[in-house]
Amino acid sequence: MRTLPEHAARFLRDAGLVHWDEVACAGARVDPQVSRILHVVAQLEADTAITTQHAHTLGIDRADDIAAFLPQWAAEEAEHARAISVLLQHQTYVPPVAAPPAIARHRRLVARVPRQLFGRLRATGLVYCTLGAAAEYVTVVVYRELVAMVDDQAVEALLHEITHQERRHCAFLLTAARERARAISPVEGHLTRWVLAEMWAPPGVPSLGLDAWRDAFGPFIDDAVLRARVQEMDRIVDTIPHLGDLHLMQQFLEQRAPLAS
């Protein structure tokens, strides 16, 4: 039996579903604006199943660390989605209008790309792990802010638990990305930068479309302090070899989500 890389073994040592009070959360009341954001977040947590399928289709799960990570990650994210769905069942709010189905089809397209096209490129695993780490970092920022926006103890405890797990997911993917970046050539590094610049969008944009995403997360991107916290993602991604000064979030915010006038 092969020994797992340390970052994978460390992740599994702390693995487990979030602890939360289902009865208390089902009876809690949450602000409608918070509920709208949680509605989108629950959908994104459930979409992890698509992301894990991407890894299988592209052959990324042949690596020992990713093979160990994916099943536990999917289980933990599915429980996040279930918990938030229970919380939202008795809330009164208007959910954001979803994008046309073409957006969701595009989100799933990679899962049907023939493995042989990308599976042998070392840069593919780096792209996957980098996008995952970036998305998890943004998710942590969102959850931390949601904690500050609720006043129910059971809901606050649930969101704290989820935030802690999202930090673990981010840490694993960031380490996995760095390990892969150290093994590639400068040419592969340039390819990775180009692909990331083409593919990156914050969690929710590929599935919902930009308008619905902005409708849900407007309070975050139009608040200078919160915007700066989200943009800290760039500093994290830029610590990955070959990816310095890539500024994925800055480019996205400036070009596609400027501050509201």
C-alpha cells in the first residue's frame, strides 16, 4: 500500500461531516438577504458533485492525493448543502433568478470532454487545484461574513463549522497546487497562466450567470472592505510557483463586476 502525501494524510486526519443542530436550524429565522445568499451557496455546495466528475473525466483523480481528497470533499460539501437547505425551508425570501439553462450546460461541459485530450498534461492538475483553492478561499470569505450577519446561535454555529471545513479544503487544494507547480516547466507554467485567466470566475458565476450572481452577492462586491477581502484571493494564488502577479480576482472585478455607481 502506497503512503499518502502528507497534505492528503493531514486532510483525512481532520475529515468528518459538520456537527449542527438540525431541529434548531429548521426552526431558526434568517434575514431575507442572508437567505438569498445562502440559497446560492447551497446550490454551489451541491455542484461539488460536478467538480468531482471533472476530476474523473480529466484523469486528475489518478493522483493519490486527489483520489483520497475527492470522496471526503464531496461528502462534506453535500452535508453543507443539506444543512443549508434545511435552514432555508422555512425562510421567507425571493431567490435570485437563475441564468438560462445554457449557462448550466456550459458548467457541465468539461465533464464530457474526452479524457485523452487533457489527461496527460501536467498543467491540468495544477489548473484544477488552483481553481479549487481560489473558489474555496472566496467561499470562506462569504461564510465569514454571513456569520456576522446572523443572530441565531444554531445558525451561527453551523456557519462556523462550515467555514472551518472550507478552510481545510482550501489548504489542501493550495498545497496540492504548489506541489504540482514545482514539477512543471516554465512553458507549462505559461500554459497554466493562460488557461486560468480564461477559465476563472468566482463561485456562482458559471452556474448562475453574471447578472444573477451580482444580484445575490451585490452587498459583497459593492462594499469596499468586503471587496478587498475577496480580492485577497490573488495574494494566495500568487504564492503558487509560475502564477505570481496573475491577479485573477482583480481582473474579474475590474472587467466584469465594477463597483455600482
